[in-house]
Amino acid sequence: MAGQLFIGLMSGTSVDGVDAVLADFTGKRPVVLAAHHRPFDSALRTRLLALAQPFAGELDAASEVGLELAAAYAEASLAVAASAGVMPAAVAAIGCHGQTVRHRPERGYTLQIGAPALLAERTGIAVVSDFRSADIAAGGQGAPLAPGFHAAVLADPITPRIVLNLGGIANITRLVPGQPVTGYDCGPANILMDGWTERHLGQPFDRDGAWARSGLTLAPLLERMLDEPFFAMQPPKSTGRDLFDLGWVDRRLDGSESPADVQATLLALSATTIATAIRSTVGAHSTALDVVACGGGARNTAFMEALALQVAPARMLSSNVFGFEPESIEPLAFAWLACARLYGRPANLPDVTGASGPRVLGAVYPAPA
Ligand SMILES: Nc1ncnc2c1ncn2[C@@H]1O[C@H](COP(=O)(O)OP(=O)(O)O)[C@@H](O)[C@H]1O
Ligand SMILES: [Mg+2]
């Protein structure tokens, strides 16, 4: 049916590229018609990573990189539409998260770049972006925003579920029948492992966790890392590169550690903090529970095995068990958020973000005439 096709674009803290889906929201359950991953080339990735820290000239740099991003987003949007055989004119809107360069809800702001007006111009499709600031203006964290979508699409009437997104950062959504949906960022998923792998192996990530498997978890180092106050903070809370970067790791090393053992310890850190967060969130439901993993980290077999051990007897599943590839869930959430915006439906969950009430999220850039 016309008017129900939406594209969702997500490029997260991993800065690996953009994941795109084209989805049909006509029925009760969205149908992913096509998915596409467009990696960032290393020059764009380097420029994006540089923007994580303040520097002189950053405003011009951010604006220029935003235009480059829009070009990448346009390519991904047109590619995903073409692979489904759908004309751009048939797409109601693109939900474009953009690339976060600052996330400071405690100071009242968050900033995603990606030149949405240029994206609309390049694709001929309306764009919805800037999804987080209305929630922050209402006193919320502006994150996570996917839980509303998870609740609409992945909740089960009987079995309690946790949706666990393993991007750069890990976030969880609690879907327990009869209880409010809650969710928050629990800490690093891949971000520290990726950074450490890049530094020592020159690779963007540790494929299947093979390098982490070759090392041993260093218990004293793990203890020092677990002392990070963020882990003990009560939700709502959200985090990103502002806190978890390689400097954070370096400050906890004593210099005697082998790089492979540090990698194994970083994997253990992510698995431990995620499992602890899940247990404290579901309480008595932590036994008969399904943990539904999505995001690129669901491809990391060593990570998934470590998580399965830590959350047992809860079951660790990949989202593809429910018909959605792990990489499709987050972009699909932003397609859903764009749809909610066009229909004027509030999409934040105040219990999740801490906002003072439901808000319609996102700014609309109409399709060029
Ligand atoms: N085969 C794999 N083995 C290990 N890690 C993987 C694999 N595939 C993807 N990843 C991880 O997933 C990350 C990308 O996940 P993604 O969901 O796109 O995160 P983000 O939303 O932060 O961009 C990569 O940086 C990498 O750490
Ligand atoms: Mg990504």
C-alpha cells in the first residue's frame, strides 16, 4: 500500500558504516523488504572519530563531514530501494538517525550530524532526523529510543524477553508481560574491543572474537574496570564514546598485560556488565527469559558464547530466530520512528528515557518538490 514504505538508516558508535532497511509498515508487523550495509571508507571513519573530541575548527569539520555522510546515506537509501525494486517516490520517508558526535543529556544536548536536507535532496525522499532532542528537552536522556519499537514488534504475551543491542554500546530493553517497558545503555558492547583490535592488529574488529579467545581474562584488570561508577548508576542512563574510549582502558592497565589477555578481559567486561544489568532489570524473571540479541556483536560467536554462559539459565538467541537479521533491528527501529513521526505519534517511552512525558520525536525535511 502506498504511503507505508519507510527506509531506516542507522550508523552507530562503532562508526563502521550505515545499515539501511526498506520496510513495509502496512500490516501489524513490519516486513523488511531489503537490507543493505554501506561501510564507511577509512578517511570518513577517521574524520568521524576525530569529531568525538573537541578541537579548533570542529564546527566546519562537522558540517563538512555531515555533507559526506549525507552522500553515504543517500547511496545506502537508493541502494536498498533498488534492491527491493522500489522507486524512491514510493517511499514515505527515510528515518535517519545520523552520526552522534556529542551526547550530553546531563547538559541538555545531543548532536547528530548527517545533513538531512541534503539527504532529502539527493534521494527525492522526505527525511526525518534529530530524533533525540525533543526527549532531552523534556528532561530525558534522549536514549535509548528503540525500546518503543522493540515493545511493538518483539514483545511476547507470555515469555519475558530482553532485547539486547550489541552495537558499540550495549543497550537492553525489558519486555516483561504486565510490567512497564524499561531499557537503558548498560556499557560497552564492541566499542573497547574494536578500539583495542584496531590498535594492536590494525583490523576494525576481532572477527568472531577469535583474538579474544586466544587470551586469558585478567581478574585484577577486570575488577579495576568493573569499578567504573557508570556500571553502578541507576537507570535511566546512556553513554557513548564520551566515556568509553581507549583512554578509559589505558588508565586501568599496569603495563604488564599482553594485548590478547586485555582483549579477552574486554570481552569478559562487556559480557559481565551486560549479564549483571539484565539480572538486575528482570529480577525474579531471570530464569525463564529469552535474551534476543541484535546489532553487529550478535555475529561475534565468542561474545555470544560468553553471554550465554553468563545469562544462563535464560536463553541467548539471535534476532534472526524472530525473522529479523541482527543488523536490521536498529535501522528498522528508525524506519518505525519515522513512521511514528509522520503519523504524529509520540515514540519515546518516559519510563525508559526519564522524560517528563511522551513526545513526538524527529524533525521532518519534506521531499523536494
Ligand atoms: N563477524 C563479526 N565478528 C565480531 N564482531 C563483529 C562481527 N560482525 C560485526 N561485528 C561487530 O559489530 C560492530 C558493528 O555493530 P553495529 O550494530 O553496526 O554497531 P553500531 O550501531 O555501534 O554501529 C562491529 O564494529 C564489530 O565490533
Ligand atoms: Mg554500525
